Amino acid sequence: MEDVISYREAIAEGIAREMRRDPSVICVGEDIGAAEGVFKTTVGLFAEFGPGRVWDTPISEQGFIGAAMGAAMTGMRPVAELMFSDFFACCWDYLANEIPKVRYMTGGQVTVPIVVRTANGGGLGFGAQHSQAVENWAFAVPGLKIAAPSTPADVIGLMAAAIRSDDPVIVFEHKALFASKGPTAPLDHVVPLGKAATVRAGSDVTLVALASTVPTCLASASLLDGEGIQAEVVDLRCLIPLDMRTVLDSVGRTSRLVIVEENPYQGGWGGTVASIVADEGFQLLDAPITRVAGACVPLPFADSLEKHVLPSVERVTGVVRELIRRWS
Amino acid sequence: MIDAERLLSWYHMMVLIRRTEKAAQDLFLAGLVKGTTHLAAGQEAVAVGASAALRDDDYLFATYRGHHHAIARGATPEACLAELMSKASGLCAGKGGSMHLTHAARNMLGSYAIVGAHLPIAAGAAWSAGLRGTDQVAVACFGDGATNIGAFHEALNLAAVWRLPVIFLCENNLYMEYTPIASVTAVEHPAADRAAAYNLPGHVIDGNDVEVVYEAMSEAVARARDGAGPTILEALTYRHYGHSRTDPAKYRPQQEVQEWLARDPLLVTQSRLLALGVPKESLKEMQEQADKVVEAAVTAAKAAPEPELESAFTDVWADGGASWRT
């Protein structure tokens, strides 16, 4: 496997591919140009496309997210980088009130083909204001599409779909996955928004995962395999559109569902997945739906504490083991 | 110097706006408009003067007090009133309402009801014009109340450092909602006095004189088209109604109200037209014509059907639908 790429490199690669094919694609954000991003996720873009297409901004999230919206409404396809997803709170008006609503409330007169990419999630010890998994914030707002890739190839494919989409798309890039590696994607690889991937087949339990919890679930599934438990792992890849067909089909095969999400249990997206399965797939179930989620506390700094409150391989494995023991 | 014919056409537009706002108020009192409205009667000269200085392909962004801008940019009184009355024939198909009038056909790209939010958006439209190699400009019209919110300052700074072809046009009507802007702001002129902080030109102008607004806007637009960057204009004006429909505006001193009513933009323009030799009858004719247009608009809007219920599930996404899951 020679064509291996890191998740971090895949971000810049995915954007660059779209910038090459469509001159209306531009990048905007803090330290993304000559500095190539604080997470080095825009390496090479400034050198290849120059300051006319890769724009450094002041620390001014309302200013540049709002400006990106205005550019998107008038013929451009801006890709805005919000350095940390926690900073959504600094420009939430645009994500909650403006970008997702302007098409609807104008009766379809305008469209907003914007991508807002952001480094999301914990595991790197950045403390409570730089570690949150906030995909559920966006999930609470009708009018936003949400992608959260777990592999480098999906980063490239979902980035292509997001940038080509005429709808606003939030791309959550997981900080804990930046260093991970995988096969790169062939040219013109597009992963359509709203198509989950069954990344491991199994017959005993369905693990529904997103971004960082995909490798967690895969590791757990390997351990469980040694105990004779076959776990199927579904990588949602997107929260909106939400591919419930794939989830319900999987639960139809396994009859048990464990949802593994990094955002807090309180208000987490897993609650919606669980409610849909309860409404539409109750007859498929042989066990209660179970959620493994971030704890309902601000993210602690200390490594040991942070690990303790986020979903881990140990926790997922323990929960599945117990579920199978009680409901077989 | 503006010739009589041109000034007369502006007067006509101002009267049309005034009559539409009066109709909106009456429809409210009759229970035919739900929610709220923020009428711009008294501020017509700002909208008409600004639009007159723009090309059809320039961008304009307004606030929830934005009926005057929508009409000045070509939206019909009928489409506006139908929108207020929740009708399918409304400007936004009944999905926006009074606070979100939008007429994208003439690049009036929306009315925004979160104070100050549209200033960065307008800056973005101006940025996009440059990126696309056009010489379009963008205008953000906003109230005095927007000048103390972060988005105002972030937009000014970004527009200044990127030298964007954008005009920030403040309609300073002295009151944010119920509180005088002067009582909560550290400078005398809440928009223009901030210009220096962003190394931008800022001018205070008479917002009740349509010619003054037109001249100032024309200069700012020319500057923006020439690549010289943004301008802040602060147009002093006054609303004839309260902040919104539930506000009788009793907090405004009677003497102040009388002084401003004496400087009603329609009266200012009327005197100018009479001085230019336009006969009184022509003005009267114009008023009657506006009355007829607005009366017909009210009749048509009343008769228009309500939106189909299915339309609640259209136009969330660009494909026209609202589907969020499989």
C-alpha cells in the first residue's frame, strides 16, 4: 500500500483538488495561508493558489464567517476554516440564524454553498474550551448539512461532496485523527453526503459510530471477536443527511444497537438515532438501545480525566459484553 | 443639482413607500398581519436616495426595518403586503414575513433581523464582487442600534483591511428600540465617529433629504468602484411610528417629534419640487396615483391564497426539498 496519506494531509489534498477544478472555490480563515494552518491542514494551498484564493483573516470569527456567507450568496464557494469547533460559540449567529435560514426565509431566492470546516473533539489535552465535540450543536439546527469523516479517503471524498454541494455543509475534522493514516483516494473521488458505510460486518450487535468513535468501535469489535461476539460497525460519515436506512438495516441483522458518540450524552446526536430506531425498528430489537457518549461535564484537562469521560475501547467493549450477556 | 423630473420620480417612490407603510399599519390594526412589523415611515429618503445611487446589479442588505429598501429596489407594494399577510404571493412566498423581505432579482439580498449580522455578509458580497472581477458594490443599511455590536466592528475592520467595495449606511433614527442611542454610546455619532478607528472615511448626513443621501451615496459608490474601499455614512433620520407595532413611542419628547415631523422627508422634497417649478397639482396627482397602487395592492393581497401547507417543506435545501434523513 504505497499511496498512504494522513488524515491531516487529506484535508489539504481534498480542498486542493476542488480548488483546481473550480475557480470559484476559495479558502478563508485564521492562519491558513502562509502559516498553513495551526493544525497544518492547509499545507500547500497558499503556495499553489496564492493570496487571491487563500485568505488569512483577523481573529474575527463573526467577520469572516459572515463574509464567507456573503460570498457564497453571490457566486463563490468559500471554504472557511474555524480553527477550533469550540469557536462556533463566537459566531453562532451565522451558523444558527443566518446561513441555514436565508434560503428558506427568502422563499428560495438565495442559496449558500458554503463549507465551514473545523477541528473538533478531544483527546489532545487542550482543556474545556478547545476539546469539545460539538457536532450536536450543529445537529440541533435545521438547514445545515454535517459531515464528520473518520478516514483520510473519506476526508477527500466528503470534502469534494461538501464543496460541490449547493447547501451549507459543516465538516467536522477530528483532532485526534489528524495523525492517523490510510489509503488515499483516487482522483475525483466523491463520497455523497448522507451515505453511511458499514465498515465491519457482524451479526450480534450494531455499533453506530462517527469520526473518532469509528476507530474506537473497530478496536472494540476486534477485542469482542476474540470473545466470540461479532460486532457490525456503521460509520455514519454524516449526521445530516442522516442515513437511518443503513442503521435500521444493520439492526435488522444484529437485533442489538449500541451508539457510540463523543459529544455529551445530554443532547447528543445518538438520542435522535435511538429515537428513530425505537419508533421504526422496535420490532427488530432484542435488547435495549444503549448509548456510549461523552460524559455530561466540561472536558477536563488532565489526561487521565479526559480519557475517563470520553468513550473508550474499554467502555464500549464492556458495554457490549454486558449487553450480550443480559440479552441473549 | 438634480433635475425636477428625477426628483419627482424619487418623490413618487417615497410616497409609494409611505402609503405602503400606512397600509401595513392599518392591516395590522385590522388583524390581518400577524407577528410584528417595524415600519420605516419617515426614513424613505434614505432608501430612495441610496437605491438611486446604485446599479441594478449592486447588492443591498437591509434590516428587519426594511420595507422601504425592498420597495426602493423594485419590490412591489403588493408583494410586500402579501408577504406581511402570510400569502403565497408574498415576496418570500410567506416564509419570511415583514422582517425578511428579499428581492434577489434586483440583488436586494435580504432583510436581517439579528442586529448587525448582515454587515459582515455585505462585506462578503463586496469581497466576492472583487474575486469575480466585477465592479459591483455592496451596501449594508443598518440602524444606530447595530453600532455597538461586535459584528459591526468586525465587518468594518475586515472591509477596511481588504479595501472592499462596500458602503456602510447607518440610518440613525436616534433610538435603538426604546432607549436613545446617545445614552448608551461613548461617541456622539455612533457610526461615523467609529470610522477613524478603522481608518475609513465617515460622514454624517441629513437622512431626510433624498438629494443629500443620493449625493453622499454616489460619492461613496464611486470611491468603492474605484477600489478605494469602504465608506461609512450616518444618515440622521427619524421614524414616524414606534419601534414595532406594540410601541407607541411615548419615550420620545413631544417637541422632538414635532421638530422631526416638520422635517418629514416628503415635505422636504415637496418644497424642493415646488421651488423647481413643479405644479402642486402634479404632486397631488402623484399622491393619488400612489394611493391607487397601494389600494389595489391591499385588495390583491387580501384576495391572494394562503401558501400550500406542503410549502413548509420546500426550499430548506438547494434541491428544493427539506429531507434530512433516509
